[in-house]
Amino acid sequence: MFDVSLHIDAWFLAFVLLDVFAFVGTGMILTRFVKDAQSAAAAANAISYPMMFLSGSFFPIELMPGLLQKIARALPLYYVNEGLRASMVFEDNMVALRSAAIIGVYAAVVFILGVMATKWEESK
């Protein structure tokens, strides 16, 4: 569509794996604060929908006011979008590497915190 050809390579797999760890870790941290499935879904939506709209998933952040652009650059999904766009559309490995490093650090931190925050014993 729009005469765009996607270049799918190892970067795609790397970003998928990093995204899984990043957002599973975020979910594990979230489960520490919610107690049932309905409130977990609501909390996940309260986090994910604003992140999708602010991080450039649906439209470029360059169209946003300056404050929202700064907020967008603080979100992990922004770097996922930038990395995938750089690797699949523009074939810019340096931007992809930088984005992968940022999302990798975020993924490691939240996954470790998520593992530490998760109660592994069964509730009675």
C-alpha cells in the first residue's frame, strides 16, 4: 500500500522479542496493583491506549504540540515504532540499533522488576 516495500530481517525478530519482554514485564508489574481480571483489563487499557495514540503508532508525533512530543519520547512504544520503521521501511540500521538498545534497557528493567513484584506462591 502507498508503494512501500517492507524489509523484514533479523531486526524484526529482535524487536518482537524485546517488545514481548518489555510489555510482559509491564504487565507483571501491573498485576501487583490489580486484584481481578476485570480491573486488570481496565488498567491495561488505561495504559496502552494513551501510549498507542501518543507514541506515533497511528500518526506522526511531529503533528503534536511540543509538550506531547516530549511525553511521546518518554514512552517505550515510541522506540518500538521508531525501530521498526527504521529497520523495515528506511533500512537505517543505526536508528534501529539505538531504538533496540533503549527498548532493551527498558525491557530488562521492567522484566526484572516484574519478576520481583510477582507473587509466585498460590493464593489460598
